[in-house]
Amino acid sequence: MVRTFLAKDINLKLSKKLDFRSYVMTLSFILSLQVLFCFQTRFLNPKTFE
């Protein structure tokens, strides 16, 4: 009984860590896309940012 409870607790912690990691990776991916888009617009249209 105790072993199964510990295994469930460890699995829950692992899944939470994986969810957090995927969440952070998704956020960083979106941020990098936004930065790339900003640089593209700035280099393509420099007059709008003067």
C-alpha cells in the first residue's frame, strides 16, 4: 500500500515537472518567434521605427 502511494506521488511529481518544462519551452518558443518577427519588421521597414 505504501509503495503504490509513493509510486503515484513520484509519477505525479514527474508529470508536473514535464508539464512545467513543456510550458516553459512553449513560452520561450513563442517569445523567440515574436523577437524574430520584430527584427524582420524593423529591418524591412526601418522608416516606421525612426
